[in-house]
Amino acid sequence: MTAHPAFDLTPFDRWESVTLDGEHAGFLHRHLAAGVLTTRMAFQPTGAQRRARADLPERYLAQARVAFTDDGATWAWCDHEDSVTAQRVRIDRERVGLDPDVVPSWAEHLVMPAVAAAGGAEHARLEEPSPLQGPLRMPRAVLRVGEAPAGGDGPGRRVEVVSEGHVLAVHMVRDGVVVASDWGGGTTSAPVATRAAALEGLPADLHTFAGLPL
């Protein structure tokens, strides 16, 4: 198992538009400040989408926070909650005895550019479960890098997150920035310039969730 790259703790505030089966259905917001990464993801399928796919929830809201050490070498604690499990989980890394090289799944985004530049990496990937899902799991994750498809704004790298034989997500990285993500199940996301663009046309309850204090 190779050590993951250091986390880049340069502050940022980024919004992404989330599409479901090609339709704008939600947003993804990442905010990094004072060494804490807060990620919110929400989407609400249309009635037609839910009628076509019984596996879709009425809506999905999730928030995760990861607090890092000052040098970005590892993390100190993380928490996670979502509308499906209705449970909040907080994990203190040292208290539960996790190795410094374990990466919370919600923090993988921070190492993607360095991984793409290095040609790949692997690590223990923390799954942030609810108490109802049993003990902590840290399956091996391989970040597999290849050439991005032609097109776009220039050459790039394709980074696949592979764990236990399954591709969990695929990210496109260009010039050190993740420019598109495929989360599986018809769900994709891509950066947009403003919060307004990420929220345009979405239901009021998603606007409310996006506006909660960080």
C-alpha cells in the first residue's frame, strides 16, 4: 500500500452541477477553509425519473466534513450525515486507531490532481457508514490513471477509483483540476462558475440545504 499524496489545503469554494440521466437534478458544493473540507451533495429526481427507476430516492441530501492536520499529511476527524440513513457519524482518527494513510472517501477529491500527475496511487479508503451499517470498513482503493478521451480543453487524465473489483467513480483531470466526475448510476457532476449556476432550476428545498451555514 503506497502512501497517498499530501492533502492540498489551499482554501477554495467550488460549486458543481449534478446531472441525473442527463438532466440537471442537483448540486455539489465543496468548501475548504481553516483546514476543514465541507462537502454537500444533493439531488432530486423528477417524477418521470422515479417512475422509470424504482431505485431512486425522492431526494438525496448529504454533508461530510473532514478536518486535516496543519501540514496536510493526514486528517484528525471526519463526520457524515445523509437523508437516506438519517444518522450522523463522527470518526476521530487517533481515537479509533486508524493509520495516517487512510483516506476518507469524501477527501479523495483533494488528492486527485497529484495522483493524476504521478500516474496513479493506492490507499486504504475509509467508508463513512452509519451505525446501522456495522463497523468501520477500509477497503483497498486503487486510483487508476489513464489518458482522458480526446476533446475538451486539452489533454488530461482519467482517474478511476476502483475498490473490491468495482469502479466507484471516474474523474477527468486537466491542468491540475477535476473537470468532470461520473459517480455511476447515471449521476455525473461538473464544475460551474457560480452558486447560481449550480442551483438554477432546482427545487426550493435544495436551495435551502445549499444555504445552511457551513
